[in-house]
Amino acid sequence: MTTVRTRRRSTKADDTTAQATPEEVNGELQHYKVEEAAALIGMSRRWLAGRAAAREVPCTYISGQLRFTPAHIRAISKAGEVIPAQYRPAS
């Protein structure tokens, strides 16, 4: 006797489950390796890995592997930002 398995059709309620849109996959759900993230911020792999190990920069570990999201990379870049004082003409 052969058993036939059929797939249940999804309903509207099932469509609300976590399914990433292409924008999310290419955006915030993207995770970069240390080498990739270091290249994006213009630093060495060793520098970035050392700062992450010392918990000096935002990062995440997935299955024990160090990874960086675009938000982490932006935060690292922003942390080093210097805003010059406004120009004040001599009175």
C-alpha cells in the first residue's frame, strides 16, 4: 500500500510567519565575516577581531563564529566620528 503525502496549503495566518524579504536579506539580516567587515571599515582583520574579543566593538557570535551586521559596522564607524567645532568668526 502506497501512502501519498499532501502538503497543507498556507492560510493568511501562516503568511505572517518570519519570512525575510529580499531587502531584509540584503540589509540587516546579512552577517559579515571578520575579513569582510574589516575591509568595509578599512581596518585589519587582527584589529577588528581583537576589539571584538575585548568587547570593545559591537558584534555577534553565531555557532561560535564572530560575525558583524550592517548595524554593527555602522556603529563601529560612528564611534570614531569626530565632529569639528562650529566656525565662530572673530568679534
